[in-house]
Amino acid sequence: MDPLLLIKAAIMGVVEGLTEFLPISSTGHLILTGALLGFHDEKSKVFDIAIQTGAIFAVILVYWQRLSEAATGVFSEPRSRRFVLNVVIGFLPAVILALLFGKLIKAHLFTPTVVATTFILGGFVILWAEKRPATTVKVQSVDDLSPLQALQVGLVQCLAMIPGTSRSGATIIGGMLLGLSRKAATDFSFFLAIPTLIGAGAYSLIKERHLLSVADIPLFATGLLFSFISAWICVRWLLRYISSHSFVPFAWYRIAFGIVVLLTAWSGLVTWAE
């Protein structure tokens, strides 16, 4: 395989891993990076979704103890059973809406204008969420989450089907607006990501398998590896960061990045894939 193509795959993997779990939209960054690298054909779209699995393996590694406790205690411990139930409840809305509207969204919303607009609007939503008084926090831990609250966060996650919104941004900031602490919202966002992104990756690979061949294994393996490494670093950093910082810097970053996307599209410096 062309070494240059593997380098592009590595760069895309790093971008995916660093942006997947921050409230800044991995999709928007992958679209722009792919356009800059000339890596935006039909196969690359499958690649972008598939390498999310590498990032998810990083989350599984970081939360391994909690996940193993939930798996072994799901039939015997109420705490574990409730945890698994909440993740399933939060996961289902995205599955249903993706099956119903996924093709329509991909056909009409993956444009620089939509991505830039959602980036900018999302930044202002974060600024608004971070101004809320501390007294509005009702859920300090994922263990305190009710099934109804899990469903509400799951419904908010569906907003991430609009490119540029950010799945992590929607679930974390949406969770905070629903009364979850910054830590609880971030943890639940990570847990929701596991079935959501693994499911999306598997579905995309199966559906678009006609585009792939054995020769693509090095390309996908490279993207997965670099996605895993960069996501592992990012997740560990983010968990330390939120213990003493807000998401306000990410809000301003989103607004600035949205402006950059508009400028690159309008100036013609970057050719966006249709």
C-alpha cells in the first residue's frame, strides 16, 4: 500500500482520537482534515466511521474496572443492573433515528455551511450552559441517574446526527442542562459512546462492504491504532481537566473553528466533498 496513504490514515486517526470525546465534533474535524488531505472519497467515509472503534477501545480501557463490575454484576447487583439499563435506554433513541433518517441526513446536511453553523451555535450553547448556577446540579454521579434522565440524555444525543454538533458535546452539555454535574455528564457520555460508536462502525462496515477489500486492512488498522492511542491520551487528560475547569475554552474554540470552516469553503481554498 502507498506509504503516503498510510500517513494520511494515521493523521485521520489522530484527529479522530483527539476530537471524539471533546465537545468539538470529530465529524467536523474529520471532514475538514479529509478535504485538506484529499482523503474524502466514498471509502474514506466508511473509514471515518470505522476508526471510531479505536477511540472506543480507549474508553473501555480507561473505564475497564467499572465496565467489568457492571458486566459481572448485571444479574445480581441492583447498582450494576441500573447502570446497564440506563446505558441501553440512552443508546436506543440514536439507533432508531439513525435507521429512520441516517441516509437523508448524509445526503443533505454534510455541507460546510451546516457544519460551520452547528459549530458556532454549539459554542454559544456551551457558554450558556456554563453560566448556570451550581444549585441546578441534581445528579452528582452516574449511579444517581434515573432511567428518565438517561432517556433524556439519549434524546439529546440524537442532535449529534447533524454534522458539526458533536456527540460528546450534545451529551455532556445536554446532560449538564438536565441537571447532571460536569463529571456525571462526561462519564455518561463516555459510557453511551461505547454501544453508539461500535454499532455505527459495525453497521457502516457491513453496509458498505462492497467498497472494501483485503488490501484495505493496513489502511484501517493504521487509523484504528492511531485513533486508539490519541483517544486514550485525550480521555485521561479530559477527566483530569474537568475536575477543576469548565468547557468555556471549547466554546470559543468551536466558534473560531466554525468561522475557519466558512472561510475555507467560501474562499475555495479547500474542496469539500459533496
